[in-house]
Amino acid sequence: MPVQAEKLGGPNIQKLGIKAEYYIDSAEKLPELPPLNDANINLTIRQPLNQKDVAVVLIDLQKDFTTYYANQAVRGGRLGVPVPVPETINEPKSDEVYIQKTIQATKYFHEKGLKIIGTLDSHPQDHISFASNHIGQKDEHGNDIIPNVSRIILPDGRPQIMWPDHCVRPDSSMKPENAGGIQTYIPWQYFTILFPKGTQQNFDSYSGAQDKGGTSTGLIEYLNTNLINHVIVYGLATDVCVADTVVDLQQKGIEVTVVLDLCRAAFSTKKGVRNMESVGATVLDSLESDNTIQM
Ligand SMILES: [Zn+2]
């Protein structure tokens, strides 16, 4: 079930399975960046940004998907997670700049009055995508399973990439220090609504719209109900959950504009961009670039 952001504050944060005390803010070391404002944003979408039919969709901007925060998870005894690697030579090989950029962009859009909609990877501990739940099995080539590398064929014939444990929805047995990885690092106050995905044990869900068994997260229904027909999308990872979400949205008649420098790939940016452009999505280099969306 989606969670309305106004219900996230205080004790209601537990609706996402996250206790309020897990919201530790460790962002004080993030680098300062020049502020974003109308003067340096170069984004035109056929109408002013504050029109009600335009919204922002953030894909899986969660602590477990960043090096900066997931170090805590590794110390807590879990495996590391796919690290978004900066692909521009001017950025340090760390995701601190990326994290700050995405926070800043989200703040900008929030202050413009756009709805900020989030997806959150949210798995049970026994989720089918975790390599740790397939110990002793072999991959599709008969080799030992390596997280982030191997693919297995499930008993029903579906292929499944093997990931390290990530974004585990806390339960009463989980140590508090391990419970924070599911969180978004974007200040929760910016969100209008959040859609958990991958919540069923036997289906992965790269798309924020539906899982691999075809069960809807409610995202598309929410966009339709709110008459939102154009979304600005960014998040993690370009070639996995961002691409799959964008493809689903475009195919359901929602126009998508992806901001590439607010995304990071798990394996290949090129592959992600190719998939998104093949369904008609607009892919911009950045918010500050000289791109104008022609509608
Ligand atoms: Zn996942």
C-alpha cells in the first residue's frame, strides 16, 4: 500500500516499517554545491513547471543504494550493495556529490509546488532476489552464485539476477542499526506519497509501477487519478529500476523526462538510456543543460 507523506512524520513513519528513531541524519558531511534556482535551471516543459499535470518521480533514492550510507549496513554485518559510480571525470569517485545534487533538485521542485512521488525498494528478508537465500544453488551456467554477477533460473523458468541483501523491510527481529538501509535519504517532508515495491517474497520489482508478477504498486493509478500526464524522473539505478519504471510509464501513456546526471547506473548508463529512448522518453543530460523539451 502506498504511504501518504503527511502520515510519515512521528509514529506514523512505522507505516513503512521504519521507526522514527532510525531516521538518523548523517548528511552533515555532504559537500556544499551552488544553489539551484530559476536562473541556472534550463528545463522547459511546454508549460510552467507548477502546472498540476506535471510531477516528479524519484526512483529508489535509498541509503542502501549508496556507498555513503551503506557503509553503516556493511558494518552491521550485511553485504554491500551495488554502488552508483559517477561516470563523469570531474566528479570524485564517491557518491556524496550525487546525493547532495538529488537532495537539492528535489528541494527545488518541492518549492516549485510539484508533487514529489517516490518509489522505495522494500523487501522481506527471505526475498527471492537475495543471493543469501539461494546458498548451495548454482547459477544458470552451473557456477557458484556471486551477488551482483550471477543470474539463476527459478523453478518456474523466470531468470533472476542475484543481489546482495538490500532494502530489507525491518521486522521485530532486526537490529536497529541494520534497519536504516530501506530509508530514502531525501528529507521525507518533500514527499507527497511513497510507493513501496518488491514487497512480495517471490517477485522482484525493478519497475516502480508493477512487480515481475504483474502486481501494480498503485503508481500509475495514482498518476491517472491526479491527472498527472508528464513526469520528471531521476534516481537509482539508470539501467535497472529507473529504466524499467520509465518504460512502464511511457507505455501507459505518461510522458517521461529523465534527468541523466541525477541518475547513476548499476552496470551501464548506455543500456539504460537506449531502453528509455526506445519507448519515446526524453533523456536530458542535466537540469542546467541547454536542453528544451519539444512537445
Ligand atoms: Zn531490490
